[in-house]
Amino acid sequence: MMRILLIAAGGALGALFRYYLSGLPYRYTEGSFPWGTLLVNLLGAFVIGLMWGLTEDESVSPYLKSFVFIGVIASFTTFSTFALESALFIRDGENALAGAYILIMNLGILLVFAGLASSKYMKLMGGSI
């Protein structure tokens, strides 16, 4: 039961972080491109790589991992929203925009590797969780 409560609490935090950060780009940009979704997905990809790299070899509580990975990060990233927005671009005939969005969003895979590399560097410099 404790794990469920931690996941729920992490999910609430992740959703609030997503709400706040995804709204920031719209204050500074115009148009209909989903900059907020792009921001949270790319940031989430980096953070999940970083956190996994920092905790993978450490004896971190499974409760803490559930809170962070299943709760906070999973509710923060918005892949389903990304999929919907991509489909809507295609449906509306915005094929070039859809292609660019899908290509850019997949930079998240590279950002996971960047997060993993950053965690190794942090560990070398004496950082730990």
C-alpha cells in the first residue's frame, strides 16, 4: 500500500511540474506548434536517463524508485499527447510539420543517453543520491 501512495504522490508532483513547464513556452511563442509538449518530453527523457544512471548501481529503495520513475517522471512526460498531436498534424494535412515534430521529439532517445553519460560524470566527481 505504501508503494501505491508514493506512486500517487509522485504522479501528482509530475503532473504539476508538467502543467507548469508545458505552459511556459506559450508565454513566449505564437502559433500552434506544441512547444510545451516538446519541452517536457525532451526534458523528461534527459531526466529519466540521468536518474536511472545515478540509481542503477546504487542501493536505492524500491519505494524511492517507484516514486521517482513510475510516479514523477511517468506523469511528467507526455508521449500520448505527442502521439495525438502528431496524428492531428497528419489529419490536418500538415505533413511536413508532423514529420519535423516526430523527428525532433525522437531526440529524446539521445537525451536519455546524455542523461546516462551525465550521471557517470557526476559519479566520477563524487556525486551520489
